[in-house]
Amino acid sequence: MPSINGVSSPAMDYASEAYSANLAKAAQQQKAEQDLALLAEASKSVTPAASSGSYTTTDNLGQNINVNV
């Protein structure tokens, strides 16, 4: 942030930190809104078989395991 005539260095440091925090908050809020939108979209396409019941899958060693949801 550029300096302003007549404003002390500590005041400029505070203003710069407050401005940066405000930008970070806005970015965090925007990301949260995008994440919520993605979750809402993903939840629309969940099939009943994937969300409840019993099905078989394999673990990372290739063994069959039963999963009840």
C-alpha cells in the first residue's frame, strides 16, 4: 500500500493489515460460497444405491469388503 502524506508509519501498517484482512475475508467467503454450490450440485446426482444399502467394493489391497450405508 502506498504511503499517504501526514499519516504515521504505525497507522499505515494498521491500515495495510486491516485492508489485507478484509481481502482475505472476502476471498474466504467467496470460496465457501463456491464450495457450498459444488456440494449442492453434487448432492443432486447421488443415486439411491450409492447413498444407502449394502454393496461390495475392494480395499487398497484388492480384498473384497462389504459396506453397509
